[in-house]
Amino acid sequence: MVADRSRPEPLDAPLDAPLHLAGPEGPWEEVGDRLDDTGRAVICTTWGQWLAAVLLDPALRPLLGRDWPRYRQTAAAAGRMRFAVSRFVVKHSAAAALDVPVDTLELGYEPDGQPLVRGGGEDLEVSLAHTGELIVVGVSRTGAIGVDVQPADRDVAAEVPAGRWCTAAERAALAALPESERRARLLWLWTLKEARARALGGGPRRGFATFGFDRDERGRAVLVGGRGEEGDAAGAWAFATHPVLERYLVGAAHRRRPALPAAGKAQVDTGSRSAAAPLEERGTGLGDHLPFVRPVTSGWGEGRRTP
């Protein structure tokens, strides 16, 4: 079980913008620093930036592990490549968070398809999303985390009518906005709701109309309603959305694990997720995501990753 090395952040600490990794080379030091500071990190990359490294890696089969048959059985070449890269990114990110060699970890999957880490990562929460060229992964040592990514030009309302997933308060706020602002607001809401649902598990099936979002006096996303879910309490959540590559909107949700006395840490419940649908890869629909994986390091030295 990994020790909690993170320094406690303020209750209202915002979620930082995603760190962009240009490939397996990192920079993983920045990921490690963020995890040390806040216990969580959101990472983004494009699958093309990892493709050559993944395909030329002689350890491709052992690193994919139990995912190897699925990789081989994916008929479309592009889908097969994205599948392999996504799992490499997840494993690298998990190894960076745990300060361990990447080949010591294995991925499993929650009932809703999100990845979980085996091999010393029982306290590590992982979430993954992708659409188009972009892959996003969230890792947390301090509680559940969920990420989502959507194309910035997506017209959510054209695909899913707002009346089916917005609260009454959200619909009223949307009606008061100029048409030019309404589409962006809907995308903001959807991305946050997807991220929160993935942190809890179960995706959209948890009922998006049962909880909503608003902005506080500082313009930050805050949860409205949703009480009664496990772990929902004042100050328990942090939410954020960030534009990435000028073409995507990335959303993240982090539910802070309650602090426990030192004697009770071995019994920490890391927040098991509710069962939903089996693992499913999506194409270009709302909530595109794949479970994912890997760092180029063999470990850490003196608290820093070695290249």
C-alpha cells in the first residue's frame, strides 16, 4: 500500500490545468511535483505523440498484459493503436504516481470500464477519457478522480436535449443566456457532469438531472444538489474545466478522501465505484473514453524521477 506523501491542500484548492506530456519522456518530474503538492494530477497527450514509442517497444506484449488479446483482436488499425497507446499512458501515469517501475503494475477494470491499478496501487485512483487525438488521464492518491474530454465545438443539445439531463435551475439559467453563450454553457455542464459521474462510477446512468453546477463568486464550478451520494459533503469536491489545444474542453472532478487518524490508514476505503455497464469503447459519441497506461522511468531517486 502506497504511503500518502502528499501535503494537504486547502479545502478550496482548485484543480490545476492538465499537464501536457509530449511523449513517454515526460516531463514526469512535473507530474510528481503536482502529486506531492496536491495528491492529484491530470495529464493530457495525443496518441500520435506516443505511437512510435509504443509500437517499437520490445516490451509491448508484457506491458499490455491481460489487454494483449483485446489489442490483437481489435480489427481496425487506428483503433488498435489508440487502444495500446491509451494503456501505455495510464500505466506510465500510475507508475509516476506510485514511484515504482512501470513493469510492476497491471491494469484491471471497474464494472463501468474505468481502469484500476493492481500491483501496489490499491490506494491510487485512476480515470481516463479520450476523443479524437486527445487522451486525458487523472491520477489521485487522495480520493476519487474523474476526467472527461469533449471537442470544443460539440453541440451537446443537438445530441441530448437539455431537458433530459439538466436540473430545473440549470435550465432556467440557460434560458436567460444569449444564444451565443448557451452552447458553451451546455458543454461546460456536460463535461463536469461526466467527470463527476466517472469519479463516482456508473457514467451517465447515475442521473445527470439529479445534480447540477453553478459558479461561485470567483467563477469556479460548484456542485448544487447531489447530496446523498457517498462522500458528498461541503468541501469534499473540487471541479474544473480547461481548454486544451484550442480544440477540446477537459473536465476534472476530485472527491477528497476524508482524513483518518494514522492508526486507521491501513483500513482506508478508497471509494469503490458502483457497478454499471461492462467495459465499452466508444467512437465519437458523447463521453468518448477508453481505460488507459505507462513512465519511461524505472523508478525514483531521492524523491525525483530519473530519466
